[in-house]
Amino acid sequence: MAQFLQQLVNGLSIGSIYALMAVGYSLVYSIMNFSNFAHGSVIMLGAYLGYYSMTLLGLPFWLAFIAAALGTALIAVVLERLAYKPLRDRKATFLYFIITAMGASIFIDNFVIATIGPTPKMFPAVFAQGPILFGKIALGRIDLAMFVISAICLAALIIFIDYTKMGKAIQATSFNMKASTLMGINTNMVIFIVFAIGGALAGIAGVLYGMKYQVFPQIGGITLKSFIAAVFGGLGSLPGALLGALVLGLVETLVSGYLSTQYRDLIAFLILITMLIVRPSGIMGKNAEDKA
């Protein structure tokens, strides 16, 4: 029983990071109707921004954390204005958005490799090494920080979406962009805010993930897990993305703990394939055949 509870704690920890990634991913999808595969590169840049803010600039963790979130929010907005807005202005189909997102991701990843290098980097120690013990359950201090920070960010996002004027505008635009424009909503501003929020969440996720593991140019590959979580919960659904991320985190840790780490990714992609066959819209998603 103690081992099972330990795996649940570990699963909630990594699932909370997946949730930050998946929610930002799903936010963009809900408005733009395409899968932003450059999201992983923004996560990677957030990890590097946090690392260099602490090592080169000597900022304390909380300032480096804020700097990374603001930096990736700016990067995401610039990416949208340079890469996606011209396509929106020409009313391009979603396929062109996906190709552009892939190209942007490849460019950013290789630019980082060419300038910074492929060598992994370790964050300076922020928390004490010893775990917090609850009986036979050991809770790592970094894991606790990951869960708490993720929970605060997600709660703030839910409050923003449900109880602010801009949040209502985001909901309306995700439901029908053309009708929202006719009702006087500035959809360009909505898209700007959505990319800024998604970028900030990506930066936060990148810093937390980099602190727990390492910072390297391919760290953005973890966004595949956020994609699986978003598909499982329902692309375009924020509660679905949150649910899918937590379930995926729990499944991965349970598989790693009771079977083998070699089966972790296999099971994750099996979940993706099964969901696409059985219920393509996801658990809490809406049917939309023209979305990808």
C-alpha cells in the first residue's frame, strides 16, 4: 500500500507539469483550431531562461521564475505575430499552420544547439535535498514545489477564464470566432492574450521540469506528453487537458513502478491511439472534424 501511495504522489507531481503544458497547448487550440507544435520549443526556452537568470544574472529563484515566464510569454506572442498572423490574414487552412509550427520548432531547437550547444545543464540547488517524510511516503521538495506552483497557476487561470471580461471573451472566441467578431470582441487581442498565457505557462513548466531533471535543447520533446494529455481530455477543453495530464502522470508512474520504465512511453502512446480510435474528441472535448 505504501508503494502505491508513493507512486500516486509521484504521478501527481509529474502530472501537474503535464497539466501546465497541456493547458497552454489546449488554450491555443481552442482559439486557433490547430496543434501548436512549437509549444515544446517555448517550454525549452523557458528552461534556459530560468537557468541563465539564476547562473549568469544571479537572480534568486522566484525572480528567475518570473523572468522565465515573462520571457516565454513575449516569445510566444512574437512567434504568433511573425509566423501565424500572416497566415490568419490570408485565411490559410489549418495545414499551413501546422507546417509553420513544425518549422518554427525545428528552427528554434537548432538555433539553441548552434548557439548554446547540446550539453545538458543543471539548475543550481534551490531546495534542500532531503525529502519530506509522511510515514513511509517520501515527498521530494522539488516535487512538492512543482505541484503547489502548478496548482496555483492553474487555479489562477481558471479564475481568469471564468470571472474576467477577457476570460469571457476567450470563451466566446473559442466557441465561434466569426460571431465573436460581429459582437464587437477584438479577436486579435484575444489571440494575443491566449498566446501570452500559453507562453507564460510553458515557461513555468520548463523551469520546473528543468529543475527536476536537466536543461537541454530537446527538452521540448516532452510536449508530446502534453499533446497526449490534451487529446485524452479533449482538445480545446481546459478541464479536459487538466484531467488528461493528471491521468497520464499517474499511469506513467504506476507503469514505471510496477512494470518497467521501458513501458512508460509505450503505454502513453497506446492511450493516445486508443482514444483516437474510440473517442477522437476526447473525454471532455467537442466534436470538430475540421480540427487537427
